[in-house]
Amino acid sequence: DSGVTQTPKHLITATGQRVTLRCSPRSGDLSVYWYQQSLDQGLQFLIQYYNGEERAKGNILERFSAQQFPDLHSELNLSSLELGDSALYFCASSVGPAETQYFGPGTRLLVL
Amino acid sequence: DQQVKQNSPSLSVQEGRISILNCDYTNSMFDYFLWYKKYPAEGPTFLISISSIKDKNEDGRFTVFLNKSAKHLSLHIVPSQPGDSAVYFCAAKSSGNTPLVFGKGTRLSVIA
């Protein structure tokens, strides 16, 4: 158990819908990262927050957005969902922006 | 363009023997490398890391070797155990607040 929690574990929705994925980092970690893993792909970095502020952006679509709240939990919002958005979404956290990242169990999103 | 490549999608090894997982990278700015292990339905688990100032790092049965001139690193597991069966991801980053770049993973099967 890494100490990073993610909810929900599974999510099934329809195209065009909007969903919110939630992540609680390890106690004491200020940095939160979001990754997407599609079939047969490595983990693709989406976005990073540090202590409430956006720190780095990767291959995140404009339909996706995220935020980190004062209690340091983070949410990833995915809107106007398409079939291709079906993937595993992982959250990771670290003490600081350049430290080793610890991953949550992931949310499996299926868009039908 | 893949900056981190794991060219073997899968590897099968007998219990007790050595497992060698390979990873190549193209970005000469990468100076920190990590290996993560992933079981089905779980998030990646941090295994071992190495900084570019070293060429070897050991932790129990796991050793990572870094060859900077060849832009190559490898993970050795000795002796391999059935519980080591998982997908192994190589990841790299450059210094400072930069994202991790992952390979696509190698599925290791340790046969009893």
C-alpha cells in the first residue's frame, strides 16, 4: 500500500459525459501527478500540482482539467468524453516536485 | 518519438535464475532513472532508482546498472522468484521539476 488513494476504482460512462476522478496523496506529500495509461502504452504524464499550484503540464487534452485543493487532495475532470478516453488513470504523489513518486491503485475508466 | 524504450514486451525466466530487464533512452538530459513494478489491478510500485553520477545501485535482490555512454540501463533480479512476475516499467527524468517519462513496460514471468 503506497498510501495514495484514488476513487472510484472503476467508472463506466457514455460518450459526451463528464467525470471526476479523485486522489488523496500520501500524508506529507505536497506534489500530485496525474497519468494516463491506455492499452499497451506506458504511462503518459498529464499534469502536476505542487501545494495547490499547477507546476507542469504534459499531454493533457483541453477537455481535461485538474486542481489541487487546500487539503492537498486533487481531482481530475474529464469532459466531453470520447471512446478513446477509456484508460487507466493513475495519481502519484511525492514530498517535493523532484522526489520519487508513489502511485495510487488507479481508476479504470470505460467510455461506451 | 519514444524517449524511453523497453524493447522486450515480455520475458520468461525460471525461478532461481537471473532476470535482466533492459531499457534504452535517447534524451541525454535525463539524469535520474527509476524502475517500477506493476501487478494487475494495482498502481506501479517504486522499486529502485539510480542517479547519473553512479553506474550501479543495489537493493537486496535488485540491482540497476547504468551505462551513460550507451544510454542504457538494466535491472537485474537475482534470484528470481514467482512473486516477481509483474510488468516492470523503466522511467527517466532530468533534474529539477520535470516529469517522469516512462517506457511501455516489460512483462516478466517467473516460472516455478
